[in-house]
Amino acid sequence: MVKVVVPSTKEYRFPNICPRCLRPADTSVGITHTKHYVVVRRVERIDVPCCTDHKKEYQFFGVVSAVLWIVILLWSIFSLPIEISFFFVIALVIALPFLLKEIKKRIGVSFKTVGNRTEFTFWNPEYAELFKAANTMEVA
Ligand SMILES: [Zn+2]
């Protein structure tokens, strides 16, 4: 994994290739980062060009995690029979953070903002170099 820190902006210049496989990008996917404040949370979103295959894979994992959250929610609302579901739900709660991390890996890019800078993490070093070159050019 390679970290690239750039000043926060509305427009990041992503190479027009998939961050996972470096094939030409023919679609894009929104990656998010959730910031937690004292009482509110804000979801930041950046669109990243990628290939159709990896977008599908990314969305599939997103659906899986959404379904798991719904299961947990229903369980806590309707209190399903404890003896059947207690360990199942505990297993889900433990598994979910790992799953969410896995989702981020699916597309090969994650980010977080620190102050007025944005820290990107790329799984592909080659892609990271291209991104860095496109986003850290000095303005003449
Ligand atoms: Zn791809």
C-alpha cells in the first residue's frame, strides 16, 4: 500500500485507468469516508474511474454489508430467539469491520481527510505514482 497526501480539493485528477487492474476505466465508482464528530457524522465521497468488472465486485461487497446491517437491525428490533441468533449476530458484528475493510480493498483506493489535506491509500504502487504525478504538479 502506498499513501499519497495532497491538498484537499473538489477535483482530484485520477488516471483514467482502473486502480485495481490498470485497464482503461470505462465507468466510475464513489468511494466514501465517514467522519465522526461529537454528535454528527459526515460522509465524504469521491468518484474514482475504474473498470466495469471491479465496479461490480465493489458493489457486490457493498450489498453484502448492507444486508448484514439490516439483519443486525432487525434482530435488535424484534429480538429474535436469543438461543438461535445471539452468536450469529455477535459473529456478524465482529466480521463487519473486516468486511468493510475488504470492500475498500476491492477498488484499491481509500482516503481520509486530515485538516485541509487528503490522504489517499493505494493498493497498486504503479497507480499511486500516476496519481501523485497528476496531483502534485507545481502551478507555474
Ligand atoms: Zn479493474
